[in-house]
Amino acid sequence: MTGHPRFPLFGPLVALAAALCTLPAASALAQSNDNRAAEIATYHGPDREKRLIDGAKKEGELMLYGSIPVADMAVLAEAFTKKYGVKVKAWRGDSEAMMSRVLSEAKARRFEVGVMVASSSALEPLSREKLLTPVKSPLLADLVPGSVAPNREWASVYLNTFVQAYNTNLVRKDELPKTYRDLAHPRWKGRLAVEAEDYDWFAQVVIGLGEAQGLKLFRDIVATNGISVRRGHSVLNNMIVAGEVPLGLTAYGFLAEQVKLKGAPLDWFIIPPLLARPTVAGVSRFAPQPHAALLFYDFLIGEAQPILASRQFVSPSRKIDSPFTRNPLQLIDSVEMLDHAKKWQDLYQSIVIKAAR
């Protein structure tokens, strides 16, 4: 796992996604469960919150599966229980492990989970298998554009932002690149680096440039100036501070901001648009405690946002000020990455990783 454990990888899910075809049809699954969550989730009358609270208190608990780090998950669960008197039982694993668990339980027609929190690349396949339910929460309107699935079956809880970070002793502010095309200038020879597994960042940049032009540009950058590769976002950040990497192209924003505030010789900027991996929440169609699940979902995208921001997460809420979300924001396309993961992994490997200097 690369980077900070708080920010799970948007890693390859091809093998797990292949398991989707072995699941029973959604209609067969529905026969074993009354699917109350779907009906409750679409209710958006003025007494919606009261209905959820009353129902959740009767249910008394909910089951959460998530990739949120243990300490942060505990803080959120405690705050929720303190306010609503509803117990949160939690299972924690990375995004791929969570997806695998949900698929296995669905195949066995065992439904224990109410809310799932993981990368959008893990929840998107579950949505396709009709294991999530669309939610009509008024709180969705508070989230930045692109952070809610078009079908409303998942919504962002926090964002893993990519920024460009540089050593202020080695790179002048007036020479910073304004576009990716500027990176082909000879002044960047031997000065660039990326993280080893950021193929999704590469894919999103290339798509934004136009695939043919984008691939040619990265080949030209590597041929002219070279790009070194570091394994781990914390490592990349440390190498920038130490001066071994003058300019990192795929730094995690929160890491860069942390060391900047501590006075390290590092600053960050953005070659637009700002790209981010979303970590998202979804509600199971077959949640055994549907009111509690939906109440916790609302809590995650609403009341939990200041808590997460105070713990250095980047919030997708318009109500939370952030130096990252003040900029034009584009979320990694989870559908594109799921459907074409091998293509983009292979291109990243052949153009950037294997040609690294």
C-alpha cells in the first residue's frame, strides 16, 4: 500500500470485479430480503430526519464496513452513538477486502452490512450488481460537483487530492509549469518524479488532454527530461523535502500541506484541474437496520464533515473551507478505471515506470 494509510489505493480490482458474474441475479436476492432500505432511502418528505431517527432508535444498531482507519472510524462511531443512541458495529479493511467481503456475503445471500465506505472503484461494482440503494438525502446538495454518483448510490465522504509539490530551494516560483505541456521544457530534465502506482492520475490527465495527444506528450516528457519513480506518497513527499526530487507530480495534498505548515522547504501548486480520488459511502439495499444505515449515511456526508476536516481529511462539502476545494476539482472517473484498469496500468508502466530515470 502506498502513501498514508488514511488514503487507500485506487488499485486494480479486475480480479474482484470478475467475481461479479458469479452472483445470483438481483431478483433472486430480493426474494430473500424485503429490501426495506430502498423504500426508506427514497423518502424525502419534511419529516424524513424524524423518521430516520425514530426508526434507528428502535433498531438500536447498524453494521459498518469501511476502509476508514480504525482511529478515525472510532471517533465517528462515538460521535454518532453519543448523538443518536445507536450503536455502530464496524469491520475495517481496505477497499478491495471490503468489496470482496460484500460480494461473498451477497453470493451466500447473507446480508449484515448497512453502510459501506471505500474507494469509488470498490463501490461502483457493487452498484452495478444492484447491491446499493439510491438515496434522496437533502445533504447531497452540499457536496461539490462530481462527488455524488449520477444514480445517487454513493457519495463522497472525503477526497484524496493530487497536487504538484516542489522544493522551494531548488525550484523558483516563477518557473513553475502552468500546463502539463510545460513539463516538456528542457529545464525539467532530471527534476521530475511520480508515485509508482498512480496510474489513475495518469489516465485522467491523458483523457483530459485527449488520449492520443496526452500519450504523446508523456512519451515526449520522459524522452526529453525523464521521470523518476518513488514508491509511496510519504516517500515522495520526503524526497521533495530532502531535495532529492525537485518537483513531484503526484503528491498527496494533505501531506504537502502538513510539511509546508511545519516550515519545510516545500510548497505545492496545481496544474489544473485538481484531480482527486474519492472515498465514498453507500447504503446496502438489503441493510438489516435500514433506518440506522440511512441515518449514519446522512451523518457521514453532513455532521461528520467538520470532524473529518479537523482530522486532516479533505472534505467534499461546500460548507468546509479548504485550500484544495477552492480550486476547480475533477474526481477520478471510477467507471473508466474499473472498465479499463488493465489498459491504463499497462500504459503507465510502459510509458512512465519502465522508462523511468
